[in-house]
Amino acid sequence: MTLAMKPVALLLALIVLLLAPSPGRGQEVLRIAAVVNDEVVSLLDVHARSRLLLLTINQPETPDAYRQIFPQVLRSLIDERLQMQEAKQKGIEVTESDVDSVVADIEGTNRMASGGLFRALEQNQVPRDTMVSQIRARIAWQRTVARRLRLTYQVTADQIDEALAQIKENQGKPEYLVAEIFLGIDTPDGETEVRTSAERMVGEIKQGADFAALARQFSESATAASGGDLGWLQIPQLDPMIGEALEGMQIGAISAPVRTITGYHILWLRERRTLSAPSPADVRLSLRRILVPLAPNAPDAEAKKEEVQQAAQSIKSCDDVPRVASALGVAGATDLGTLRMADLAAQLQPVVADLAVGKASQPVPVDNGLVIMVVCQRTEPAGSTLPDRDQVAQRILSDKLDGESRKYLRDLRQAAYIDIRA
């Protein structure tokens, strides 16, 4: 499965990142705000990003507003420097073509003509690099984390089976359409600052700030690129503290900051639904069967059962069934076609109910021998909300990528020389 991720279009408000600073502030904004290893974040950088944020969340540009958001803006810029430094060290490159692709997405999303974005920037005296640097950082970090994870992690069939079983078990229970902003805590010393930032964001959202814009700017989750969208979730899939918060929320509500072991989460409950679970009896299965004749009192019965069991374990797909049948001395396997679960013999229904596609069952004793059942295809009944295996794998991978991204960035922060001077 590929780990490549296409960067998500940034908000149209990037067009108006900042106006030229007033003459009286020229020297101030060129001062150093922070040193990150051997790179500088200037007050001009912080001012530009702050103006971007206030414009995108539709908040007034007042001295008090700039002062309140300064710590979180500076933290974000420091993180970008760390991410770009790590990408460079790993040989990750972001080409002009990569940037052009994101720019084209922005223009297409906002129905702008080709080249319209940078023309608008020029008209507002906005340096082109102000936006391009943010785009490059986003792409570079996605690729850096993806490369690291690709070398150490692969979604297994067992993980997919386990996730599907959990989803199936919770069918008919409430599902929640959720977005989040996540702010991580690296050390106990950062607790107060992060909590204060989270509380400030909640207040801004309740005053009309755009949740998705804040998520894109500040969330440390991999969902930041999509405005914090987590999709539809069930309570067992979530951290217990997040699940408890969601259960007590009204649709459209914004939560107070929720503390988990890794940091603070701001939740937006967009929608809730409860879909009826389809009847398992209506699941349709494409099946193959191997019947191995065996008399109940045959002298070699136990040895034969062990042989059949080992043969069943060697089946990895339906294509293996004829080979295994031949090895067991059976003339051939029986293709049962596609059947409803309810149409199977009662003793076979529990055998195949949770059997993964391409896997063989344990040998099942029947009147005239032992039966191995193999599921070649499974079709859930109409109305089923079960995702397919690729969707489940992508979800598992996204969750892992999210966790890896947070840990990776935390490690970079702890190892870096960071001198905050502003």
C-alpha cells in the first residue's frame, strides 16, 4: 500500500497573507523571534503568519489579537523549521512542480484562473515566498514521516480482520462525525502554555473563528491538512476521554479542551447517526468446500485429522483450494457458488461467519468425513455500513501515520537547540 499523500489545498485566505508593515515597525519586525538550531525565525515571519491566521479565522486585527495568538504562531513556525531541517537531512526534496500542483488545487477550488493566485499576492504586496514556504513545509513533512513509517510498518491482514470485527460488533450503535484540533505536550513544563492556547482557540471558535482554518494552521495531527476532519467514528475507536466528551455533546458543539495522555484535543461534533445493523443472515458468500472422506472409527482417524488441519492452514487464497484437495487425495473441490448465510447448513454458519476472504476454516466434522470451508468473496447486505478492506487498511495506516508524526516532531523538538528571544 502506498504511503504517498497528496497535499490538501490551503485556504483562499492565503492570498492576503500580509500587507507591507508600516514604516514605524520596519526595524521591529526584522528582529529575531527565535533561533532553531542554526536558522532564524524573525518577528516579520511571526507577523505574517499572525495576519494570515486572523484573516482566515475572520477575526479583527487588533494589537490584543496579535498578542494573544503570538505564542502559538511562533510555536508553529519553529515546528516548520524543524520539519524542513529534518526533511533536508533525509534528502527529501520538494520541487517547483509539487508546489505548482498545490497552487493549482487552490486556484481550482476557488475558481480562479491559472496564475490568479500569485497575481493577487502581488497586488497586495505579499511576498510569493511567504506562501510557498508554508506549502513546501507541509509537503516535505508528509513525505518525511511517510518514508520513515514505510520502512518500519505494514498493515497486516490480521489487523484489518480485527478492525472489521470491531466495527461489525458495534453496528447499530451511534457513530460520530468529528473534527479535531490537537495540541501536543512534550514536557510537563509545557502544560500551562498548551492548555492556555487550547482554551483561547475554543473562545475564538465560539466567537466565529473558522474551525478548519485553525486546524490547518495549528493542529499537530495528520488531519490538519483536511481541516481536522476525522470522519465517522465509533466510541470504541477513540481514547476514553474523547469518547466520554463526545457522548455528552450536542450536534454542532465545540468541546472544552480534552486532556489525553499526549496533549489537548478540541472537538467539533458535526453530526451523529445510528444506523441499523443489517441481518447477518443476508450476507452473501462465495464458497469453496473440500470434503475429505473419513470413517468415524477409522484406525488412522487422528493422523488424518492432523493432516487435514495442516493442509487447511496452507490455504492462502481460493486459488490454493484445488492444489490442497489434490494433496489430500480428494478428486476435487466443490464450488458452492454464492449463497446467503441463512442458506448454509446450521453447523457451517458459525464456521464461515467471521472467516476472512481467502482463508480456510478449521476442519469441521460431518457425517461422512471432514469439511474445509474457504470464503472466496463476501458481500455485505444492502444498508451495511461496513467499509471494505482497503478502506480499513487506509484508516489503520492513517492512525499510525498520525501517531508517528506526533512522536517524530516531539523527538525533534527535544533534540533541537531552540532559543526563543521574543
